[in-house]
Amino acid sequence: MSEDAASYSISSFSNCELDVRARAVLLAFAEHKILSTDQIEVLFCGSDRSAQRVLQELRDAGLISSFEWQSSSRTRDANRHFLTPAGARLVASWRRCRVAELGAIPVDEDAAKKLMPHRAGVNRFFADLVRETLKHPGYGVEAWRDEHKLRTPFGEIQPDSFGRLLHPGSAVEFYFEYDRDTEHVKPLLDKFASYLRIASTWESLDGKPFPAVLFVVPSDDRERALLKALLKALQQWDPAYARTAILPLYCTTVVRLIKAKQLGPVWRDMFLRRPERLRLDQLPSIDAEPYHLEDCLGRRWAKPKKADG
């Protein structure tokens, strides 16, 4: 197909009968790259039947591709889905950008599977957080953005994701890092040094403090390894240009999240000795006034469930 013909096809398809929900699902694929059926259900549909219907519509239109995924336990997991080249071109046309500017969209199933071990962990955390907020009145995930570089005059860092949790009376903003125990000490030292430089020199236009930084790791041993790397980074860090050396850094393990869920007391303050584990809504908060619960993920198409008990 020629470039002109491809442009005409995209222009025509952008005006086809994709409803608001289907468009939102495509935009989510562009942002989060690979999503499972149950994640689409909790974010956009409220039921498995509705999720299957939307996904089938997008597959029939040639806008997404799907594959079966097996977890590390070799048991079949939920199907995963990602944008096809046609789907990526359509989203890029809506955003008035080049496809390359959408980030690492998988080009085929093999490429998607290579991204899965890390991508699955990141997306599972946020989808499960949305699922938990729907059970608790006054809670909601107002923002979930992926892999956008944070640049300041004092350095740059690219967290896996950024999130904003609303809870009664306040909000918590955080950068999220999913660690699979595949990095050696040197990359961790560099990452912590970057966070320290940026957080310690942070000045936002709206006056908000530097967001919390959350690490999810596989085990208690890895959590201790992160603590040692952080302490070493503090020893090597030159705070000559810093106003403060405060970094709101918290860590938990996959096992704790499974047992206590995303809103449970699982987060360890990495700068305190023998700290109590905190809930996400106990981390440093900001004013929630600019944000609205009805805009939170999962609430537009699904009714919140009553709290357990």
C-alpha cells in the first residue's frame, strides 16, 4: 500500500463507528503497550462479556493482536493484547504524532512476549490498584502514565510509571519502579543517585513536592539489597547544590502485595530503621482539590463495589 493510500485508510477509519470506550481502550494500549483481558475488564468494561466484545471488535478491525501467555509457573494466564501497526497508526493520527513517538509498541507477538516479564508486573500492579479502589468509597486511581522521562537541570530519570491515587481528603502522587532482580548494583546506584539529585533540587511550577518513589521487588533479600545500594548512593552523592537530601522512597515485595493487596500496609520507608509498613494512603499527600473521583480509572463504565466486610 502506498503512503497516500495508507493515510487515506487511516483517515477513513478514524471516522468509523468506534465508540468512546473502544477509542479509550486503543489509547490505553498505546500508553501501556500490552494489557490482559481482565485488565481491560477492570479499566473499561466492568464485565468479562463486555471486555470480550470490545476486544473482538478491535481484533476484527485489525487494530489489535492477541496471544496466550504462560506465567513463570507455566500455567495459562489471561490472554494478552497489543496494537497492530494499523492500530498504532490510527492512535498516532488521533494524537497528531509519529508512530515512533508512541514508544515501544510491539511489532509482533514475539516482540510482545519479550516485553512481558517486566510489562506484566507493572501493569498488574496498577490494574490491581484500580480493582481495589473500586471496592472502597472515596478512593480512585486518577492517573496512570508510563515511561515518560523526568528531566531537570540536575539530571533525568525514566520511571516505569507515574500514578496518582485519590483517597478521602487527599491524593498521593508516586513514581513506580518494578524490579525483577535482574540489575546489578551499579545501575541501581546510578538510579538512586539520579532520584536523589532530582528530588533534592525539586521545584515544581505548581508548588507540589517531589512524588514518592515506590519499588516493588521479588523478595525480602532483594529489598535489603536495594537498601544497601541506597545507602551507598547516599555516601557517594554530592549534595553541594541541594537544598535538602529528602527522598520519599518506599519498597515492598510481590508476596506482600498478594497477601495484603495494593491498599494494605506493605510499604517500607527505606530511610527509617525497623519502620512499620505503611498503606499507600499514608504516604506524603497533596491537595486533592484539582482532581475528581468520577474521572478515575474504572469508574466511568463500572459501578464501584462495596467495601469488604
